[in-house]
Amino acid sequence: MQGNNNADKLKFNIKNITSHSGFKSLGAALMAIFLGLVVGFIIMLVARPENAIAGFRFVLLGGMGRLGDVLYFATPILMTGLAVGFAFKMGLFNIGASGQYTMGMFFALYVAFNWDLPGSTHWIVAIFAGFVGGMIWGFIPGIFKALLNVNEVITSIMFNYIGMYLVDMWIQNNGVMYNSSLTRTRYIASGVQIPALGIAGSNVNLGIIIAIIIAVILYIVLEKTTFGYELKATGHNKHAAEYAGMQGKRNIILTMTIAGGMAGIGGAFAILAPSAIAGSSMTYEPINIIAANGFTGIAVALLGNAHPLGTILSATFISYIQRGGTLTSLVGFKPEIIDIVVAVIIYFSAFAMIMNSAIARFIKARLGKDDEKPLQETDSENEENTVEDEEVIKKETEKEAE
Amino acid sequence: MENYIVEMLNITKEFPGIIANDNITLKLKKGEIHALLGENGAGKSTLMSVLFGLYQSEKGEIRKNGKKVTINNPNDANELGIGMVHQHFKLVEVFTVLENIILGVEPVENGLLELEESKEKIIELSEQYGLKVSPDALIEDISVGMQQRVEILKMLYKDNEILIFDEPTAVLTPQEIIELLQIMKDLAAEGKSILFITHKLNEIMDVADRCTVLRKGKYIGTVDIESTTKEELSRMMVGRDISFDVDKEDREPGDVILSIKNMTVASKTHKNNAVRDVSLDVRAGEIVCIAGIDGNGQSEFVYGLTGLEKLVSGTITLRGKDISKASIRERSASGMSHIPEDRHKHGLVLDYKLEENLILQRYWQPKFQKNHFIKFNEMRDYAEDLIERFDIRSGQGPTTMARSMSGGNQQKAIIAREIDKEHELLVAVQPTRGLDVGAIEYIHSQLVESRDAGKAVLLISLELDEVMNVSDRILVLYEGEIVGELDPEETTTQELGLYMAGAKRDTEKETRHAGE
């Protein structure tokens, strides 16, 4: 009797876990990655058939030997991913992460060069300045959206350009920051650089840890607080949110401001990262190019299903695959090939959910022929089977990797 | 052996956590109108979806003219001559009537569309069955009733002989309903077999030959309409006696709770004000009903009252406090509860769980949050309490997604939330729209209970029966103005109808009196 009860409870738990929405979206993301890799491999096969297998091995495993770098490059795109995903939870498409990122970077640089602070706090203040810079650049589209109902996509795209040109202009006009003969910013003092984590051959630094903590905080804000409750309610149904007396306009501004702040921190992390070469530092070249990390953030957020914790995984994954991708040049591939593969993965993530349910149906049909299961259990079992299937896929990917 | 055109035998269909159809048998004779009756969530739509090929049943079989058939998708159904008019029409708004009807079976000549022949066939069909439509009109330009005729023509054009109507009258005006029922009778007389899904008993008594009743996914029985009564049908449907009258005793109203003076609200669709100079009082312990034909300013009146829309002019006083300019939250906190007209647009966040929806108006109160952190245990306990007290049924209790609940239970959830919230005034806007008799009876009893507890209730309704049965006082809204005040005990439906149609109105003096 008791054993039976326990078994029931266990089954209930498994069902609970597998039917959990987070779990489903993880499954969908894995599916997207798998399909993206397959198509990526086909593209490589077309481009250089003789080296495709060697190249694909770099894509899959190249990141392994450079895990420190994977985390280092994941740091800024994790932040821009959070910037996009957080706003997305409220139904806002923050395409302006690039501008916010650049603005945050400039604010951080400004504090790094112009403020005189003790070494142990200087980098913290600089990161905070980046946060403020990004917030300002998120706040303005937020205001436009809330008060004048101007589409945030349009304003934030415009603000990518405005932010980038402003920053380039400010830097070029500032002799303390700009080295005109090298057309880049001067080296930042080592005391303002974020402490490295001490992994040999890599610039990975405290930034990644702070970024992960911020992601967890965002998760808590979204899932546990009344603000998160309001934000998601507005994202799902803004009419119901209004009916319930939520202050939609205030929340739009707040959300965009926070989102901008996230991207701003990303910019600060990128420019304040320590350099492996003594006496040097990261630099910025004001050459009128919009920061790519902002757009990568859109991909990161999509693949992570706008979930803060999912974003940690997706940022790491995209960074991993990009690291591996750069190595494909050793066998004659252009690094751009990896950009195509990443794009394909994102493309597939859009209908990964559909794929997921299609597979569930397929298995259901197959099971129905094999043996008659008790009807009441079919559903939970199907879900478990889908999961198993994904594990198979994972194994397959690993196999291919070898 | 009788001549059945379609037989659905022992159909069983399950969804996660719920058996939608449990061993259901339905037999349709040729040329009959067969009603399928049941409460919301009884499994009517599921059964029809199985017949139409949208779902596959786990058990049971379908026969056409005695032969077993397999229907895997709507195309299979079409080939067997089964057509369906869905509750929400499946029409392309920017296409013409003609283009919509031929969609999927476009006649082609040398790779080009050949429309003339189809047009003639459509005109012929529409004359034969009295379905007046103009083939070249755009769908977006024609009325809902007309759109429905297009859906019917679509079935006829494909020579379907078994026609499924899924709650066809829910979207129609009373006049259009009469026309539709006549069309259905004509179709049956021409030899078409009709399955008519509804929960409106009057319509069944009017047109159906036989009726199959489902309750909670189970088959209850099939009866001949000639030998049954409305009461009998409703007992089969709900499983107990239903009173069509609302039980309520007379009450002496108390203090004025809500006082509206000269309220004017702008319209979103035209330049004139939708609500003009409306004044009224609602007292504690009375149900005041605002009656009127849809589109006479009811929605705007409610928006103005509840704060969803700004007033052009006028004042609203709730328990002596001026709330004319107060925010929605302030109005809610000072004792206004609001059961909104559109439960999907305003009433619920469909992608939130039931428990999250139940605290939608209260999540900010200290009971449910501390330092801005939601108290999840409190939320769960509260949801379980409301679910039990208000008998809200759902697949997974508090964690059910609102989207997956039946309409009646979604409405129950809203009503539970609004009634349980501390309030002095309950604004209920078409609270029974689209619901079955069991749910309607329940909601009416809740309104009366609220009144008896000393609350002021303002009911906005389009249903004459509801207006006459539930209210203590009727105010008629016509073109944004209150044109009359009636006592449901003394007036008749006919007189009320005249007021609603604008054919009669109280004199200026009387109207002003009504506002005091």
C-alpha cells in the first residue's frame, strides 16, 4: 500500500518536472541547436567538402580547450541577452541593446579615465557608471513608448545609431581618453580593470560571476515579486493588467530602464575586462560601427526563451560555438561560417516548439501500435518519451562530435 | 433498423487530466435537426470535433449510412459530406463572399480562376435556401449574420449533406436568430441532416426533432422534442432541477453607495459622446440593471465608471467619496468590484495560472505580498479556498492555466475574485454571456446573495429575461442616455422593449427624478 503511494508520488513528480514550462523550453532549445548544427554541417559540406568533418569537429569541440575564453566572451552577450529577454517578458522588443551597450561602455570608460578613486573600488564604480549609462539609453525609448505610444522597436533602433555616433564623437574629442594616432582609446590603468579569475591564457574575469548573479536576481524579480507579476501580466495581456489597476506606463519605463541598464553593464564588462598582456587593456575604436554584441543579445534571449537562467545557458552556448567557429579557419573556413550556423540555430529555435510537439505525436502514434498502454498514463509517458528522445539526440550530437 | 445517416458509437476522447467524451453514442437520422445539448465543458464541441476530424477518438467508431468510416482530418469529413459552421467563423476578411466560398475548391481553367460558374451556383443556392448574400461583397463589410450565411453556403457549395452548427446563435441578434432557425428548418426540409450544438433550450424547443444530452463528458440520453419539456431537458443537462426564475425576496434598499451625476464619456469610434449626461444612484441592497440594446453606450458607461476611460464631464461618488478622477486601483481599493464584459480581454490573464488570476485584484495587498515579494503559500491557500467555495472546476486545481478552463469556470473564477474582494459596489457587465443555464442560475444567485449581504449591485445586461428576473430597478440606456426607469414588478417585456428601441421615453422631469 505504502509502496504504491510512493510510486504514485514519484510518478506525479516526474510528470510535474517534464511538464514544467522551463523544461519544455529547454527541450525546444536543444532541438533547435541540434537542427541548427545539422544544417550548419551541411553548409560546411557544401563550402569545403574535403574539410567539412574536420571543421565541424572544431565547431563542436573547439570550445572545450578554451573554456575560460568561452566564459569571457559569454559575459557581455549574457548581459545584452538579459537586456532583450527582460523587456521581452513585458512584451517589449528591446532591439536597442547595442546602443545601451555602447553607452554603458562609454560611461564606464569615462569614470575609468576621469575619476580618481582607490583601486579596489574604481572598477566597481565604473561598472555602476555603465549601468547608469545603459539605463539612460533604455529610459528614453521607454518614455516615448509609455507617454507617446511610439513603437519601441523604432526608437531603440534609432538610439543605436544616436548612441554610437555620440560616443564616437565624445571619445574623439577627449584627449584623456583618445589616442588619435592609433585611432583607439588609450589603455585603462590596471587598477580599473575587473579582477581576472586567473585561468591561464584567458581574460575571464569576475564579470561572468557578477553577470550570473544578476541573472539570478532578475529571475527572482520576475518570478517572486509583485513587480515581476505585474510585468509578466502586462506582457501576456495589457488590457487585463490595466483592468487590474497596474500602472502600465510606469512599468514600461521601469522595464526599459532596467533592460538598458543590463546592456550597459555588458558594455562596462567588455571594456573593463583585464588584458593578459601587462600594461595594456581593452580599447574601443570609434569607427562608426554598431556593437555586434547587442544584436547577439537578441539571439541569446531568443534561444534562452527570455528566461534569465535559460539566458545564462544560451549565452554560454553561443559563445562556445563562436569560439569553436574561429578555429575552423585552421582548416580553411572563414569564421563567418559560424555566424551562419548560429543564425540557423536561432532560426530553428523559432519553430522548435512545434518540432517538439510533432515528435511527441510521432512517438504517440508509434507507441499506440506497439502496445496498448493504459489510457490515463499515455500523456505523461509521452512527455517522458519526448525527453528520452532529446537525450538520444544529445548522444547523437556527442557521437558526431567524436 | 432505422435509417441513420451518421452514427457515432461509444466515442471516448481524453485530454490531459480530463475525459472529454466518455463512451458517447449519437445517431443522426437523415433530414432531422438533432440538437446536442450540454453545459459548457460537457464535451459537445469535442464530440463534434471528432466527427469533423479535428480530433481522433481513443475508442469507438463512426459510421456513415451503416458503413464504418475513418475521419482523420477535416478533408476526410468533407469527402463524406460533413460540413461545420464554427462558433468563430473561418473566413478571410479581405476576400469577397464568392472568394471565401470557393476557397479550397477553386475552379480553374487553363491555370486561371474561373469564377462565373461558381457565382451562378452560389446565387442559385442562396435563392433555393433563402440565404440572402451578395457574392461580391467583402466579408469585412457585411454583418455577422451575413457572415454566418456565407459559412452555411460554403457547406452547401461543397454539397455537404450533414451540417454541424456549433453554437450558431451566440453571436447573433434576436432578429438574426429567428432568421437562422428558419433557414435550418428549410435545410432539413430539403433533406439535409443537421447537428445543432447549443445550450439555449428555447431554440431547441423551436427547431429540433430530437436532442442528445451530455453532462460532464458522459452520455445522458436522447429524447424526442415533441414528448419533452424545457424543464426535463435542463434537468438532464445539469443533473438537478433548475429554476428559471430567480429566487429573491424584497429588500428595502439602504444608503446610496454609488452616485453618478451628469456623466459624459467620449466614444472611440465616432465624434459624438457615447454616454451623455447620465445620472443615477445605486443603493446598498439593491440590484439596479442598465438595460439596452448592444452598442447604446453600455461599454463606455462601464469604462467611465470603472476608470478604464476618462470622463468628459460629470462626477462619480462612491460612498460619499468623489472618485471621478481616481485611478482604477483607487476605485478598486475604495470598494468597487468589476466583472468585466470581456473575460478574455480584461477579466483574465489567460497565460497565468488560475491561482495567479484569483489574486489579480489583490496581489498588492499585505495579505499577498511582503516587501514586494509575493506570498506563494497565501496565494495557494486562498485559491484553494475560492475554488472550493465557488465550485470552480479545472483540470489541475490552482495551477491550471486559465486558458485551458471552460468559459463557465473562467467566469466563475472572475466572479469569485470580484465577490470575495472587499467591496461595496459590484459592477457586473453581461455576467452570463455565453454561459449555460446551470452557470447562469449560479451567477444570478451570487448577484442576489451579494445584494442580500448589503452590497450595491449594478448589472449591465442585454438579455431581457435577465433584466426582468434579477433586477430591483431597471434603467434603460438608449443612445447614451437614460431614457426611462422601470420597476420590473410592474412593467412588461414589451414595454421594456419599446424603451430599449427608443420608441418610448420618460419625460424630462421623470428622468431627472430617476437620477435622484
